[in-house]
Amino acid sequence: MGKDLQGKVVIVTGATSGIGRESALQFAQHGAKVVIAARRETLGQDVVESIVRQGGEAAFVLTDVTDEKSLAHLVREAVRLYGRLDCAFNNAGIAGEALKPTADHSRENWDAVLATNLTGVWLSMKYEIPAMLANGGGAIVNASSTYGLKPSTAGHVPYAVAKHGVIGLTKTAAIEYAKAGLRINAICPGWTHSEMVDPALDAFPDLLGGLIKQDVPMARVADAAEIARAVVWLCSAESSYVTGHAMCVDGGWAAR
């Protein structure tokens, strides 16, 4: 990717662990100034310190993606700190309850998952898009999932519905802003080592191990760095003709 991200300003939500953290580190390695957006300040500052130790530039902004005022503040702070906004990875998400059929999920769980995983992505874009258009464009990557393309095999319908919604949101916005120089894509990871996935793998090794062997042709769990490389590529000039795309990084799962 060379130097095309040098000096670019990037927001990463949910950047304190897993794919978000690894993406923030990789953006910084490619020369971007990274705004770490998350609810956990101590962990967020740890990511900032890791970036600074490697010679990069970063700042933490306390952010709750379910709170519209918090997201408006995030974008204002990014622009105040660095003068512009070029890219965003809208990654913040929760798993919610799993291993339940559709009718057994609670309304509370449904509302919580959609508020973070779908409405939070839309609210992030609501404030990121005008900031990017003020610079003549930019690039947004939204976190979906292979479960945004296929039915959930792990009994968490609210998660699958939200991730399907992220793809519809991404494609619609990509068409709307394509001529304005703004590219918008989704990333669809499969099973990936993270704070969300690893505890479930430890708790249900036989069940989830069987699902992975059944679903994933490569028969393994991804490392977060493998997903992050695709995220960074989608924000780079190397993907300059890519928009409205839901990119699978899932070991071949979606091909089944």
C-alpha cells in the first residue's frame, strides 16, 4: 500500500480489541493518524501508546456508538485534532445472546444488538460522511460478517439481521455518494480470534469447533491481522475502483 495513507486521518470505532485494535495499528503503520473510538478508556489509551511507541500518531476519544451526540462529538474531535477526516472503519459491535432459536431471543437482546451493530454504523456514517465530503471524499469500511450474507448457524438471529442490514446500508450509501469521491464498502469476516469469539470457543469447543469445520473450507479461525489487512486495503488508493462491495475474509465460508 506504500505511502498513500501517509498523513490521512482515520477513525476506528471499537478499536480497543480484536479486529478494531489490529486495524488501528495497521493504519498507523501505513502512516495514518488514527482516532481510537471506544467506550473503554484505559484500553483505548493502551492502543494509542502502542501506536506512539511505533512512531505513529493517535488519539483516543471516548465514544458510545449507540449515542448520537457521542458520535457527533467523535467526528468533531477528529477534525479539531487533525484538521480533516479521510477514512473510517465502523467496527464497534456486540455479539449478543447466541445458541437460541429465533423465538427464544428477548426483545432486550434484539434492541441492544441492533442499536450497536446496525444503528451505530448508520449514526457513525451520518457524521463521518459530511466531514469527508468537506475534503472532497474519502473511504468508509463498515463491519458486517459472513452472517451478513448467510443464515446464522450459531443461533444469534439479531446479530445476523444487523449484519445483513449493514450490507444494505453500505451498498445504498455507496451508490449515493460514488460521484462525490466517497467509497463505502463492507468487510465480512468469518470466525476470527477476538474478545468476542475466543470466550465462546473456550466455552463450547466441541459445538463451535464442529461448526467451524462444517462451515469453513480452510477449517480454522482467522487471526485479527488477516482481517485488518483487508480493511486497510479497502481504505487505500489500491482499492480506488472498489465501492459498494461486501468483501468476504472468511476462509471460503461464503463460497459454500
